Amino acid sequence: MRKTAEWSVIFLIGAAAYSMLEILWRGYTHWSMTLTGGVCFLVLYALHIYGRWIPFLSRCIIGALAITAAEFTAGCIVNLYLGWEVWDYSDVPLNILGQICPLYSLLWCGLCALSSPLCRRLAKSLISDKNTDSSCNSTKSVI
């Protein structure tokens, strides 16, 4: 149950942060991007916490590729399939189907670098809360 709470908190932080970034960047967002942001931050959290053996730059590149893949998937669904026209990068050089472009992938790499310390702090906070709770319930056997 605690793991579900941890991942829910991470999802909500990512959803809120992604929405705020998008509002700052282009002035508005869409609920589908809120969900996408939550999923992306879950991936980054897992990558930075459980993939610490992966070199930092590689983690940032993997994270950027994961975000780009999530954006492409979301874009294909909401823009191309459903026709909601949430965004269109058709005017940006080297775009793919108007859904993703290299410029944003590069920006996602920077975002991944910035998210690493945040992920570590969140994990430490969530883990220390767990340890505090479990230490109160532990008993030592005395022989």
C-alpha cells in the first residue's frame, strides 16, 4: 500500500509540474498533457532512483527519449487520431508527424538533468517516512 501512495505522489507531482511548465512555455495546457506529465515523471523517478548504476548523462538521454516517446504517443492519440489539435510542430524543422521535434527532445534532456536531485530528495523523504513508521513497530528479541 505504501508503494502505491509513493507512486501516486510522484505521479501527481509530475502532472502538476508538467502542466505548470507548459503554461509558462506556451500559456496554456491540456488535461491530456497533465496525464502525460505524470507518467513521464514516474519514468524519470524510476530511472534516477533505480538506475543509479547508469551514468548520469546516459540517464538524461534515456529520460529525454522516454519523454519524447510519451509525447509522440500522446500526440498520435489526441492530435492525429482524435483530432483535438492540442499541439502541432509541423512548422518546426525535423519534426515527426508534427508531434515531436529534436529541439524539445534536447530540452527534455536538460529537464532530466534538473529532475535528478528532485527525485533523490523525494525518494529520501518517502523512504525516511517509511523507516520512521517501521522503526516504531519493530521489536528486538532479547535472549
